[in-house]
Amino acid sequence: MIVELLSVVAPVFIVALVGLAWARSGAHFDEISISRLVLNVGVPCLLFRSLTTLDVSPFELAQMAGLTVGVMALFALGGFAALRAMKLPAHTFLGPLIFSNSGNVGVPICLFAFGEPGLALAMTYFAVSATFHVSLGGPLFAGSFSWKPFFRSPLTWAVAVTVPVVATGAAVPTWIARTTELLGDIAIPLMLLTLGVSLSKMHPESLGRSLVLALVRFALGVSAGFLLTALLGVEGLTRKVLILQASMPVGVLNYLFAHRYGRTPEQVASLVLVSTLLSVLTIPTLLAWL
């Protein structure tokens, strides 16, 4: 089991460590341009290719999308209650408790653990989570809401194109399938490299608080995933992918929002760093449990 777990977890963290080492060496890495390339081109193409070519039924994909909305609602309720109990500001820490790193870490973990069907379900979770994050992440930190990020996001339009294709079973022209496959293949390695580069710039601040919140994030993910699947009688691969994705560490994008809106970004950066380091232990443990 240890060898199997290492074969799943090790590639993800090794590639992230390559990005971290690259940044620490002083070599140039255009993080902004590469992140935009991944989010605007690579991830939408990976989403389209994953959901239109794999042997996963439209019902399973729709079920995963609905479950994702459900666990995120539980994250919001549980996270708000936890922050009230800890007397911490929701505008700074609620976003990190809701939005996990289901893309950079979760997608490759599910791919290596469960194969191509796991990738399709993981991409569904990520698509829903990322769409909410793009449209609601900024407002949580800023205190005001706008629909512009939602409609401007290429991921939103990728979902809008992909859903009818999957629902109708329409044949995708070969040239489109091959193009999206080529562009989609860049997403996972670049996401992991970017994660490593991002972590290289972060420094631990208020370690005690960050560790407690990282544990709260993990506990929320595990409990919400188990609770929702148990109540609805969801079993099999969908259950495993949902629980795993829900338990990922804090997403790096939260730090960018905190920095943009001046919500103590150093504390959010510390939370991202500590939760990611903690995931080296929590992800293999959860995989063994599942």
C-alpha cells in the first residue's frame, strides 16, 4: 500500500518541488503569464477533453456537480461558524476555508489514484469550484459583488460549451478533439510547477493560527464529503473523488485575492503554505482510508 500511495502522491509533490527549486535558484519564471495560460487555455481545454472523451455517464458528471455545490455550501456554513468561534474575520479567512486547491493538487491526485474516470469527475469538481471561486472569491475579500468575473472567465464558457456536448452525446470533430487534447495536456504539469513557484515566495506567519485553520479546512472537507455522500447514498468512485477533492489544501488563488484587496495577505499566504505542507500527510492518509 505504501508503494501504491507513493506512486500517486510522489509525482504531484515532486513536480511542485521542481517549481519551488527553480524559483529558489533565481531562474526566471513568468508566473503571471503562465498562470493565465493555464487558466485561460489549458484548463478549459482539459475540461472539454476530459468530459467529452471519457467513459463517465452524464448522470455521474451532473451528480458530481451537484455534490460540489452541496459541499461548498457546507464549507461556507461550517467555516463561518468556526471563524466566529475563533473570533477571526470572515472577509479574510472564509474564502480559504471554502475554496481548496482542487486544481493544482486535486486533479493530478485523482488522475493518478483513479485513472481517466477519476480525472473526469475531478475536473467536474474543479470546474464548479473554480467558477464559484472566480465569481465569489473576490467579493468575499472585497465586500462587494460583481458578475463580470463570472462572465469573463474562459472556464465559464468552457462549461457552457461542454455541457451540451456531453448531454447530447454529440460527436466532436477530430481536429477539435486533438487540439484540445494537446492544449489540455499542458495544464497539469504547469499547474504543479506554478504551485511550487508560488509556495517559494510565501513565508510562515502566525504558524499556530495557520495550523489550526489548516486542520479546520481538512476537517470541513472530510466531514462534508462523508456527510453528504452518506445522506444521499452516493457510493463508488464519485464518493471517493468528492471526499478527496473536498479535502484538498487551501487554494493559492486566495492569496492573490487577499493581496489585491489588502486583507492581511501574509496571513493567508501562511495558511496556504501550512495547509499544503500538511497535505503531504493528510492526502496519503485519506487515500489509504478511501
